[in-house]
Amino acid sequence: MNRFLCKRTNISSSDAVINDKQQVHHIKDVLKLKAGEKVVIFDGQGSEYNCTIINIAENVNLKIKSKVSPRQDKQFKLTVACAIPKKAKIDDIIDKLVQLGVYRFIPLKTERVIVKLDKPKEALRLERWNKIALSAAKQSQRNTLLVMDPVRTLDELIAKSDEFDLKLIPCLTGERRSLKKVLVTHVNYSNVIVLIGPEGDFSPSEVNMARRGGFLPVSLGSLILRVDTAAIAAASFIKLYENC
């Protein structure tokens, strides 16, 4: 069944209105849905609703038939802060992380990041990334939206990382523990952040700065992973142990 995002403020106990122009266009002109057809809406905050289309004009008006109880998941939040890779790899990273249930994503500028974005380009990229995250949420039937941060530098992130109860930095050199051993040892974490470095890894000074900020250097194994593989692998490992 088709799923669409609907703002919480546009949902009442019995009716809902989708007024986002892109979604209205998609419903009306791409999917060519009609009055009487059934759809699912979600508010991005955990709730979803089974609805019937009443009419489609400038907006899509819906009658709510039933509310689906929010899933009673553990209050576990995983944040992935990833150095911006070359080409369009970050699009795939965001898509896969949404499907894995990652709570928050932080695009990261580090010493060895090759991609250089000015403020206008950052704004355009953030708009694009949010669209990708929304599409992935619909596809995976996720009823919460990925929290998308603006692009940050590594030192900015570390300075504001006190909210996390487990902070990880996978890296290729220096003294490290296996990610598995760290996750087994730290069993009471609920708000985790993992940093993913760029092509060429974090610099030694960046690893030392992260270590001073409370981040634990870890290894993802003996092989060198590409940025996109590392992000997806790290998130998968952490989510696996969350569910154990």
C-alpha cells in the first residue's frame, strides 16, 4: 500500500490533509490515485494511519479509518557521523542507514575530505539528502524520519558530543579494540555515535582529538573498507547488538 508523510499538525482524530506540493503531484499525476483508494500516512514521529482518499485537488484530503499503534521499540538511538565521500556515495549511505533504523545522520568535514562545499551547496545537498531519507523511510515502512544535521567539522562535533553514552571512532592505525568486544563490554548504552572517516582514514591528530573527547578507537576488521561499506557495516554491527 502506498505510504505518504503527513505533518502531525495536519492530522486530526478523523481527517488528514497532505498539502506538500511534491507529494500531491506524486499522488495525483504520477500514481494517479483516485478518491476511494486506500493509503497509509505516517507523521514522522512514530504514528501511522490507515486512510481513504476523500478527494484530490490542490491538497489531498483523507479520512482516517484506523490508527496503528506505535511500535514499542527500545529507546535506542544510533547516530552516524560520516565524512563526505566522493561522487554520490553519500546518497546510498543515507538510503541504507535509514533502512537499518539509524536515528540521526551528521555529514562530516575532516582533514582528508576531498569534497568541498560552500554554504549554498551545503543547503542544496541537505535538501537532496532529506528527500532520499524520506523515500527510504517510505520504502522500508519506517514511521519515523531520520534526523539530518547540517554539515559539521570534526572538532565542532566532538565539542558537542556529551549527550552520547557510547562514542566510537573506527580507524586503521594505533591502539584499537574490536568493535564486537566494545559492544559486549558496554551493555547499558542507549545513545551511540560512530564516526566514519574519509578515503585515507582520519589523521592521527583527529584520532587523538576524538580520544580526548571520549571516543573509543575501534577496528571493523582486518580489511580496509570503503567509506560507504564502513558506514553500513558499523551501523549493522551496532544494530545487531542492540537487538540481542
